[in-house]
Amino acid sequence: MEVPNRLKQINPPPRLMMGPGPVNADPRVQRAMSADLLGQYDPAMTDYMNEVMALYREIFVTENQWTFLIDGTSRSAIEAALLSLIEAGDKVLVLVYGRFGHLLTEIAERAGAEVVPVHKEWGQVFTPEEVADALDEHKPKILATCQGDTSTTMNQPLDQIGHLCRERGVISYVDATASLVGNPLPVDAWAIDVCTVGLQKCLGGPSGSGPITISDRVAALIKERWHVEKGIEPPGFVPGKRSRIASNYFDLAMVMAYWSPERLNHHTEATSMLYCARECARCVLEEGLQNALDRHALASRAMVAGLQTLGLKLFGDLSHKMTNVTGVYIPEEVEGEAIRHAMLHDFGIEIGTSFGPLHGKIWRIGAMGYNARKDTILRTLSSLTSVLKLHGMRLSEDDAALAALEVYREAE
């Protein structure tokens, strides 16, 4: 009798994921995830937790004590941050220049905030002057923005925004899910109060853990909302003077207590994902953070050179393009989804489309994390060349992969 698929051992088809993320995990990360499990209060486990905190301080380039993990995808870290910062009626200014600005707006609205979204055309970013004007006009408690919005492939400059917020007493929150390690983000130097990220982009891991870092001044505000759940209150516990955080799981005050030396129980730490997050950070720091940033920048230049050699038009303000993903207009001569289908099913390579007003208009081609390598870029460009030709597009005789290879050789 034939065994039904659901009873067979999982055996995913081989894919090279060169879209906007997720991407292929570094094999070292996958090996780390297979290590034996430990109890959540085993001294070896709590040592690993402390090591993770130290490693991610280096990744975020911060001295923040409260640098740790949220167990869940990158969106769980976003939600934990916003739910723990926002009290009912707080005014939140959101910079919207792509899909994920809209996401921050929705989460803030669900948390009970008075949300003021300010918009830019998709493909553009905000200037410091525009942000300063919006802060002065609306006087929010919190400013929320993405650094890199993969829906548009744009990288919002942040080097002045944190300082603009500090000068006005505004809390700055940055979602760097898609950008950290591929694009510079020194949290302390740029005066960012809270920053969250995911593993599945430039950190070279799978989705499932959300690193977060919180400045001391904001951590103190969050602790004012600490209300311990019944049955585990420490002796003499005095609740915070401000409102209880609306979510139990995403209560940063409680999660901070769990990651503190007191180890006050909150949830059972996701052991394999902690190993994973630790190895992601370790691999980056073994390479060197600046070397990782340079590797992504070089991969971007090579990918751009190859795509332009194919005669494809790139999307957006290229002076503010993310290093790790490139938007390219879908040529009129071909059907975009047919090209993506052929890339995936004939060549085993995944590239992305986009959302909203850009759906069906651009492809998003990534080179990030473990996949920001010369061989993956050459393979992607060679395969795309073949697929475009197979679908009847007339291309230049110049070789796209060779153009990318020359970028690498010049860098050597």
C-alpha cells in the first residue's frame, strides 16, 4: 500500500531563495539548531541566554542592557515593542513609505494609539527635514519607522532621526527586520531607543526569533507597566504605577524579568531558536560586522551591474536602495509570474514580486545573509538571462553574469 505524503519524512525540494526573504539559512545555523535541548533554568541554558544578550549588543552596536530575544517571528518582536510602549490614546507618528509602514500603523492602532501616518510615494524615503517638521507639527510620544522596507527595496536614512526624536523627548522605534547586518545601523550612535529585527534576512537564519534592544530610559518606562501575573509574584512585589500591558505574551516588562538575573518565569524559552539566534550572531561576528556589511554592499553592486546589463530598469531612488534587495521593473515583453514560475521550477531559484501598488509591476531580487555570495548572484543572473530569452525577450549580447563577476574582480 502506498504511504500517504503526510506520513512520509519531510523532503523539501532544493531551492536557492533569492527573493526579499526568507533566504537559505547558513548550514552552521542549521547544525546549531539540532543540538540537544536543555531545561529553561539549566545553568548551561541561562549561560547561553546571557551569551545571546552579549552577542546581540555587538550586532546592534549598543551598550543597552536590555538586548534579548522575543520568541516568535520578527512580527512578534514588532508587536511586543509597540504594545509595551503604547498606552491608550498615545500619539504615534509612523513613517509610511511601503507596506511595512502600513503594518506599523495597524499594530499601533490595535494597541489603542492615536496614529498619525505620514506618507511618501513608494520608492522614495523621508528627509531629516521632513521628519523634523512632522515631529514638530504632531508632537507624538513615539515615532515608528522601518529602516529597510522590502516592499519598495528602500532604506530609510536614520542617522539623524533618532537624534531629532531625543531632542524633542520622543521615543524612536525602528523595525530593522529586513536591513540589520546588511545595512549600517549603529543603535547607540544613531540614538535609536528601541529596535527589533528578524533572523531570516541578513542574519542568515530561519524565521522564528526576534532580537530586540531597548535603551535604558525606555526600559525604565516599560518597567513602570510591570504587573506580574497571579501565582508567581515575588515576595513584596509592588506593581508598576502605569497601565498593565495589554498582552500577556508580548509583555516586555515580564519578558525582561525572565531575561534578568531573577529569571522570573514567563514562558518556556524556545531552546532551538535560541541556539539558532546565537549562531546567527556568532557567524556575523566571526566574519566581522563591517565585513558582513561590505559583503552585502558588494553583492548589491554586482547584482545591479548584472540586471542593468540585461537592460532591465531598476525601481526607486537608487541612492537609498537597500543593499540586500533590488527592485526591477518587469519588462512589458514578458509576463512576470511566468518568469518567476520558470525560475523556480526550471532552475530552482526563487525571486519575489511585491505588494499593493507594486504588485505585478516589479520583481524583488535579493542577495542577503548566507546568499550574499558571488556564486549565488552569478547563478541567479545566468538563470534569469536564460528564462527571459526562453520567453521571447530580446537581450543585449553583453553577459549579465560576467558584468557581476567583473564587479567582484575589481573589488579583489
